[in-house]
Amino acid sequence: MNKYFDNTSLIKVVLKWKWHIATVTILAAILGAVFSGPTFITPKYKSEAVLYPNGLSEFSDETYTEQMLQVMESQEIMDSVVKKFDLMKHYEIDPNYKYAKTALLGEYHDRVSISKTPYEGVKIKVLDKDPQMACNIVNEIISCYDNVFAQIHKSKKWENVRMFEKQLEQKSAFIDSLRRELAKITQDGDMLNYMYLSKGNSLAYFGENNDKNAENNVASAITLIELISTETEDYSEVRHFYEEELRQAQGEMTYSNIVSRPFVSDKKAYPVRWVIVALSGIGAFLLSIFVVVALDKIEIKK
């Protein structure tokens, strides 16, 4: 390094130009403070919420959190938020501008951030010049998510309800056919029970004139009773699933658990002026050192 600078150390060069370096650094910091003010950069306020999925159904291999992200980042929700708050006007975008839609999308995605947390939650963060608007947008995204997923969820549930209804109808018709068949081979058309038949009392129903025929009827009746019992149990199980799907299809519920609710911020989140001032000063300091070293080298060569 000493050889490169013709035996002049870096410290000597800096000390030689110390007042110039100090002046440039201070001026840069002042300019950073001025240009980071509200006159040049519109301050933005932050509102955010953290929530977890609730009551979702498995439609694919995605996790519930990934499902929530997909819905919240959908074009449908963005369009709903843009329309409700007239963000085209709020972001001061000329609707007659050739690329107004692209500009709107850029502004929206710059200000609205939806991301996955390390603990399988979802964070919604919104920056806006109006703190109330930032809070309203977060709440609207959550509300739209519940509405959109309710439509998806209920549509699937009603589909299941119709499937179970058809299955119940088929099982009910089959059980009725078994009961009619059983009634044909009994003496008085009443339902027989297995315990009665197993005690040797079947002849009281089928008569004693034809023992062979009575034995055949007993065997058929026992088979039918056992089959009816099995089908009735299956019917009850299907009925249970049907009622559960119907309850969810008809019920009103939310599909998110809000851990951290959004609020109207009283302190701006952007820009952070001290960071801009510090970076401006540090950048100017390093740049001025580079310049004075280069100038010193040129002077030595001359």
C-alpha cells in the first residue's frame, strides 16, 4: 500500500485533506436529512396483522398456511381491495395513463406485503401515507379472505352433501327392499329377530306342515336380518357424515385466527431518517477518501 501511494500512508493523506473530507461528510449528512424529509419523501405508516388458518379443508398437497397465502395473494382479493378504497385515485394514478394498470399493480405490491411467518402463520403488512387507510386495507384483506374461502369451502361442502344424500337414498331403498323380501317369507309379515329364530321358535312363524320349507325360510330370514342390520349400521355412519357436512355447509364461520390485530399507527415507519442520514454521511466519507487518495497519487506523479 505504501509503495502504491509513493510512501505516503493512508492516514497522512486523510489528515492532509481532513477538512475537505469533514466538509463533504457533513454536507452529505445535511442533504440526507433534508431530502429524507416529508417535502421530498412522503412518510408512510405501517399496519400489520398476524393470523393462522382455521377450519380449512385439504384440497391438495399444500399446507393450510400455503392455502391461506394463495387466496390472500389472489387477483380477486386485490381487485376487491382496489375497488373498495379506490386505490387508483388514492395512489394518484391517472386512469387515462397507458400503463395505469401496471402502475397500480406496482404500487399495490410495493405497499402490501403478505408473507409466511417462521411458525406457520401469515403476516399481512401494509404501508400507506394514511395510517387509517393502512389499517383498513389489512382488515379488508382478512375479510375478503374469509369471504373467498367461505365460497370455496361451502361449494365443496355442498358437493359432499349432495353425494351423501344420493348415497343415503340408495341405502334406504336397499334396506326397504330387504325388509319387503323378509316380509314375504314370514307368516304374518312382521320383522323377525335373530334371537327368536335361534331358539327354535321359527316353526311358529312358518308353520309345521312343511319342515323342509320352514328350514329354508328360517335360513333366508336369518340372512336377511343380518344383512339389514349391517346396512342399517352403514346407513347410520353415512348419515353422521352427511349431517356433519350439512352443518358446515349451512353454518357461518371464519377461516382465520387473528393473533395480532392491525391498529392505526401514530408513528411513521418510512422513511427512517437517521438511517438515510447515516448512510449518506458514511458514503460521502468513504467516497471523499477515495477521491483525495486518487488526487494525491496524481499530484505525486506530477
